[in-house]
Amino acid sequence: MADAGTLGQVDFVFSSLPHDAALLAVGEQVAQSARPDAVYVDTSTVSLGASARVAELCQVRGVQYLAHHGVGQQQNGRGRAAHRHGFWPARRV
């Protein structure tokens, strides 16, 4: 995860997280640390309630929140759900 200083310097933040608790933790950090004009894009497999809570946190701080949910889980070779997740800050070019 990026530190607060980095989040305050970037234009875009992308995340893809495996569950509500992860999104809420990351979303809170992004809302608190990102610049007011930053854009936070999330593609996590989470509940609509968790996403709505992050949207509220971001709105208060002037961070634009874009959510795309429903990418679902992928099955790995052993028949178990596998998640691709991460957290990537980016700059406008």
C-alpha cells in the first residue's frame, strides 16, 4: 500500500481488493490522504454497502470515487477462488 505522502501527490489511485474490510481500510486511507482533486478507481469484489461508505468518505474530502464491482472471483487451478488485488497510485500525464 502507498504511504500517505505518496497519496497526496498523485492524480489517480486504483485498487482491487478481495473483501469489504480491505476496501474500507484502503478507502479510508485514500480519503484521508489523497488530494481533493484526485480520482480513486476501485474494482473490488465487495458489497454495495462498503462501496457506498467509501464513496461518502471520499465525497467529504473532495476525492472523486469511481467503483466498478462485479468482476467476480477467478478460479485457480485447484478449484479455489483466487483474487488479484493490489493498490496502485498513478500520476496524470
